[in-house]
Amino acid sequence: MMKKLYILLVFVALIMMGCAGTASYIRILEANGDIRTDISDDKSYTYKVSIKNTIDVNWDGGRESDRITAVNTMFKSSCKKIKIIDQIPIRRGSYIHGKEAVTWVLKVKCIN
């Protein structure tokens, strides 16, 4: 019985690891408020994307590669190419478990 439970848990973990970076996963992060998109406030870039450094299975908003993957996934249907102009960390104290709370603001230029 324990062996079957262990196999099931491993299977569920593998499925969840494949979800990070997908369009559906990005939508979940948006719904939770971990990612927010705004139109730019000047002409040097197209969008301003705010990403909190929350951590989930195979996702860390504090990891640059995950932020870039998220932005590419978000705009792949509307932009031929994405250029990240700037990434600015906004420090907001710390989470209850002690990790520093940071929101990354990315200035994204859509190149068509």
C-alpha cells in the first residue's frame, strides 16, 4: 500500500513540475496577484510586468530565468519577439518565513 502511495505522489509531483512556465500556470499566477501586467507609461517599452518572488513547484519569481520564461509565455501570441529593457527590484520587507519579499518590475518591449 505504501509503495502505491509513494508512486502516486511521485507521479503527481512530476505532473506539477511540468506546469510551471505554461500559459495556464501563468494565468494562475496572474489570478493570485503574483504577476501583473500594465501598459507602459512611456514609449521606450510596451508593457510593465510586475512579478513577485513567490516560490512554487518548479517556479521562483526571484529567479531571472523564470521571469523571462513567464514574459515570453505571456506575450508569445501578440509579439514576434520580446526585449526586456530593464528589471527593477522593489524590496517590500520579508515574508513570514523570513525570505525577503521582492517584486520585480520588468520593462518589456514588444517587437513585431
